[in-house]
Amino acid sequence: MYTLQRFLTMDTEVAKITELQQKIALYEDMKAYEQLYGLLFDRLHRFSNAFVKSNEAGEEIVSDVFIKLWQIRTQLADIRNLKVYLYTITRNFSYNYLTRHYKKVVLSLDDADPDALVALDDPETLCISADLVEKVKVAIRQLPPQCRIIFQLVREEGLQYKEVAEVLHVSPLTVRNQVAIATRKIAAMLPPIIAPTSIRSSAS
């Protein structure tokens, strides 16, 4: 179940990121840059780590992402959705890392680490018990890698279907179908009253 509080939190975060983006772009505000770093670093690191399967490499990659962000700070006002932009750069940098370190590597979402993306740490928000949160985590871990990544970006990051499609270079229809698969499988492990039978309507 996705509560109104969850929706408001997502909307508030979008507004906060936009505010920080403007401060960095217009005033080269280092404090705003540090706040943006603190807001998104852990999630971008988790996303990168799903591909590179290394905490240390993931940290370096996301650090490079933020270095890149500061280097292009005067151009940030032209970026429509900074959060999607940062996820896209993180994905590209992660793939570049794999290409450099593993020759002729075949890059695929199906190679993603099952555990790196499971970060359901808000039972209070979901109004469910710790035991049920663990069941949700188990259900998410059992999803196919592409399905799991897509579900996490929609569920945890609040990205819209078209935004996830842009980040992962897949079609919006693929995103919609994978979210449907994920919610059905997770719902099967939960009591009907809290089963995630739908994703917020704005996701489409």
C-alpha cells in the first residue's frame, strides 16, 4: 500500500532537488551541492553496486558522478529532471567501469546483484510489521534482475515509468509490464490488506 505520506514525501523531494539544482547552477552554491550529495549518494551507490558488485567501486563511481555534476554546474539549469539525469550517468559510468575492467563484457540488466537493490527500510511508512517487511524483501530478491531494478526505481525512488525507461534504455511498456509482474509476485506473499496491488497512478 502506498500512503499519501509517501506521495507527499516524493513530491517534496522533487521540489528539494530542483531547489538545490537551481542554487548550484545559478550561484555555484557549494552547500547546496553537499546537500544534494547527501540526499542521493547512498541510493546512487546502491544502484551502481547492483551492476559492478563492489562497494568500493560503486563509491568511486558515484563520487565521479558528482564530480561530473560540479564540472557542468553552469549547465544544470538546462537539465529537465536532475534525478533521472544522475541515475543515467551512474548507469553509464557503471557500465564504463565494467568495460574497462572486464574485456568483452556483455552488459545486461540480468547480471545485476539481487541483494544490492533491496532497501526496504521504512516499516513505519508502510504501516506493516518488521516480519512482513522481511517477507517483502525476500519477494523482491526473488524477482528477475531487470524486474527488480525497475520495481525498485519506481517503488523506492518514485520515478515515473517513462523516466525509468530513459535511465535503463528500455521501453515504457517494458517498465509497466515488469512493475505488474513484481507487484503480483510480492502481493502473493502478503495479506490482502497490505498487498501492493497497484503503483501510484502518476507513475505512468
